[in-house]
Amino acid sequence: MPLVWVTGNSGAGKSAVCALLKSRGEHAVDADREGYNHWVDRTSGQVVVDPPDPVPAGWLDRFGWQTSRTEVEALAAKASGGIAFFCGSTENDDEVRDLFDFVVCLVVDDDTLRHRLLNRTSNSFGKHPEELAAALDANEGAEAADRRLGATIVVDGCRPLPEVADAILAAAGRPAPTRTEPARDRPPGRSR
């Protein structure tokens, strides 16, 4: 079963794409929300609870967002006979890369990233100045870093969400679905 990694910087659209893939009947997991990723104390290796809100200065220097290799191995073992999409990105991506058949990287420009992080309601990461600065700093080299990990498919995450999902499905060898959702980011029936 192909295990497809949908990666990208915070705010690139991984969770939104995951939700859309799920709504289309695909086996997709949101690594941030479904227990695959955790905050880890870099010194002790211990999993810790989410950071305090607001995040204290220096917290991101001590703690890192990391993927559990054991959890991804379990996903690969139980999701047989089809395609599974793992949507998420962490600082230890290189430690789990070998578990995936291929990598799709979502990229966005800094303005889109800033807007998404400051306005999203799904989680608070990126709203604190230190987190936003870290995300913007990482965005500069995100595509190059993902290519070093083996990303061969790069998708513009600024495109309308259905088009992003279609591109990911096409990369996985799935035909584009019959449209049940709007093709553009505007309410149905309205023109610009």
C-alpha cells in the first residue's frame, strides 16, 4: 500500500487538504490532530503537553514538534490494500522519511502563510510572535528542505483547496473525482 506523505510548512494547508481527502473517502490522517506528532523535550526525549498559552520566550528552543516513528510504522502496517495519506510536518522528518513511498510538498508564499496562521481557528500555533517568526523563517527554505527529504511533487498550496487535493490524488495515481465541491474559493453560485 502506498503511504503518501503530504508535507509543508505550518499554514501550507496540510490539515485542510486532509479533511477534504477524508470527505472524498480517502484514507488520510492529520498527524497533528490524530496522535502521530507530539511536543518533545529535546534534552530528555520525553513527550510533553502542548505549550502554555501564550508561549514563553525560548520555549521553542527547548521543545520540538516531532513525529512518532512507531505510530507511522503502525499506520503503514494497518493501512493495507490502498493508499494512505499522512498529512503533517515536524522537525524530525528525516527520521521517518524511509517509511513513505513518496512525498508531496505543499508550498505557500509568506503573505499567505502569515494570513493563514494569524486567522486560523483550528489551532493557535503561529499566533504568538515567536511562533510566527519561526514559521516564516522556516518557510524560506521549506521547499528545498522537503526536496532534500525526497519530495518530488511540489503543489502550490495557494491554489483553491479542491485543486490542491486533485493534484495530490493525481500524484498518487488516483483519478480526479467528479466535482461535488466548488472548484474555487468562493461561495457556490456567486460570480466575481
